[in-house]
Amino acid sequence: MLPKELLEILACPKCKGELEYRPGNNGEGEVLICHSCKLVYEVIDGIPNMLIEEAKPLEE
């Protein structure tokens, strides 16, 4: 679980938009989602991977 203070300051590195935090469940890990860019950023060992080139497309 990412600290609330960190979630408040994080923004999408591509569009600078708001991110939605989804905690891990059902075998999936924690992620941050940008709905504007439709990108998913993984959280690995409690550290958000905010590299645009490593983001995955959002599957809705």
C-alpha cells in the first residue's frame, strides 16, 4: 500500500494528469492508472515505476 502523502503528489509523467491507485488483488499487483493517457504504471516492491516506455495500455 502506497502512503497517502505519496499518492497526493504523484502525477502521470506523460500528461501530468491525476492517477488512480488500485491495490493488488486476485494475483495482480498494485498499479497506478492514468485514464487520460490510458496507461497503467506498475508498483514494484512499493516503488511506482513511472517510466512511460514501461507503462502498459489500459485494458477496460
